[in-house]
Amino acid sequence: MSLIHYENEPVLRDPIVIVALGGWNDAADSATTAIKFLVDRWTPIKIAEIDAEDFFVFTETRPTVKFVDGIQRTITWPTNQFLAYLAPDLSHDIILFLGSEPQLKWRTFSAAFVEICKRFHVSEAVFLGSLMADVPHSVAVPLTGTSSDQSIMERLNEMDMESSPYEGPTGMLGVLQDAFRRVHIPSASFWAAAPHYLAATPNIKVTAALLTYLNTYLSLGLDLSGIQSDAVHFEEQITALVARDPEASAYVRRLEEQVASRASGNDDDEDDDDENEPSNLDTVSSTGPLPSADSLIRDVEELLRKERENGSQMHFDDDEESE
């Protein structure tokens, strides 16, 4: 069985591939939701797919069953799809990659990924990721950017995006970025921090932050006013929920104070060992466990479920699949 299936092979102009993978690299579904937003905005065509059979443990990443016309049931398997957008208003075309982090054969998977990108003459890659951190929902989303390419790092510095000196366990995004370095295709990764106490919910504010930076970095010219408005509404809703619980309110307030203290350079926890910390998004030791976390998350999940049913939370369908 071939690992790669090609479906369409359009002639693309120096395409840039934008990548997100569900799972460990995708806290609160923030990165994959950004790709889904772009899919909905651009309606790209499917050009290739990496077959799931060799890379997934299906008891962990399970296929799903769906009814068709209320009668026939179909199985939907995990997918790793490449979608092409021929961008008439840009100097280059775009390839979107949307998939899930595989459990098996990472080096084989990354080799197949790079093979597809080389076939379509990809000129650059941007990897989107999100992580859980002790940050409050009420502040601007912290983002860091990394690249092994000096010119890209200069572009990121011009955007005032902080770099991350993180060393430690990595996910498929890190493996793919290294694979691109080895074949001399420049790449960058954007990582956004999501509040850990909203771990079980889609976080549209984090998604909006990723899209805003991506829009600036690649000069995409996207109108993001709708999703940015959704992000403001999302934050207001979470603030209202937190306000119902005095303990949760106190916890978030402590997080806010920690962020303000770090920003002013007065964090009592900082010392000469900070350069050994993985990034400026690491945990804050003094806040303690979040009180009433389970009830808060349940409230948020219920609120967002109602929003999705009403069709007002996002301007696209999260469950929409590209054909």
C-alpha cells in the first residue's frame, strides 16, 4: 500500500505550506481550528493525503461512524490532508495541511510529508501549535516563534514575537521542522499559550491570535474582524463564568498579577537560573491548583455547546470536512 495518495496536481507558484496537527501540539484545538478557518475562507482543493494505516493506533485515534441520509452508516478514518489554494491576490500559492499527530513511525511520516512538499515545490513552511500554560484568559495571548533560518528570525523579531529557548520533549511539529531544515526548506513555527483551566474547550481567542500573527507574517490580507469579534465575545463569556466562583476568580487574579509582575520585571520568582527555563510560558509555581476546575470547565463546555448550536460562536463549521 502506498503511503501517499495524490488526487490533484495543480501547478502552484512557490507555495507556502501552513501546518497544524491535532493532539499534543494542539491545546484547546486552537491550531487546527485556525486551519479549518482558512479552509472555510478559501475552499481549497485536496491535492494529496498521507495514508493513516501505518501511522495510527486506531484504539487511540479512533475512526468515527456517521449516518448518510439517515440510513447508511459510513466510517470516517483519521486523515492527513494537503489542500491547495491558488491565491490570485498573493505572489505565491498556499498549501494547507490538516491532520492528527500520528502515534507510530514518525520518521517515515515526516519523510512522506517532505516528499509531498518537494513534489509541489514548497518554498517555505509555517507550523502552528498551541500549548497549555498558566496564563489567564483575560490577557493578550502569549506567542513565541522559532526558526533555524536567520532571515526568518529577523522577520519574527520585527513582529515583536518572542523566541523560545525551549529544550525538551517534542511533538511531530518539531520533527517536521527539523526535517525541513535538513532539506533546506525554510520554516517557522508559531506557538500560542492557552489557559490550562480551559483545556477541554475550543479556545477561539487563541485561534484568533494565531491567525492574526499568521496574517501579518505572510501578508495574506485576510479580513479577520469576524473571528476577532468572536474572540472578544468568548473572553467576555469566560470572564462572566469565572466571576460566578470566588475561588476561580481569585486564582485568575493571581495569574494576572504574575503576568503583570513579569512584564514589569519585578517577578520575585525570577533569578539567574531563568535562562534555563524552557520559555516565558512556563508554569507559575505560586498560584497553586485551580479551585473548582471541573465545574468551571463543565460550565464553559455547556456554554460553548449552546453557542455552536445557535451558530453564533464561529463563522464556520468545525465539523466540516474537505472533500
